[in-house]
Amino acid sequence: MKRPIPEPLHPSARELPVPEGLASYPPVARWDDWEEYDAVAWPRKVKRRYRLIPTICFNCEAACGLK
């Protein structure tokens, strides 16, 4: 059974495309040049550019530098 799509909270969101589902990562074509806002600079919107590197490691305590 397919769940109904909920009505958006903000009226301007009605114009956005309906997502097909959740994704745990961005499209592979954008991994070489990923851009997002720096959370530390909040409330200022400071854009940072990254290269996304997929890993299978969950040992964040190792501090290897990969994020």
C-alpha cells in the first residue's frame, strides 16, 4: 500500500518536485564538487566546497581525516 504524500508546511514548497524517496548520499556525479553551508559559521551562510570520498570505515576515533 502506497502512503499518501503529506501536504508541505510552507506554501512555496508546493512548487518543489516530489521526492522519490530518501537518499543516504548525494548523486555520484556530484561527489567531486560538493557544496554545503558551514555549520560552525551559523547564522551566517558560508558556503564550503568538498570532495566526497566514500569509505566503509566507521572508526571515527582514528582521526584519519576522511569525513
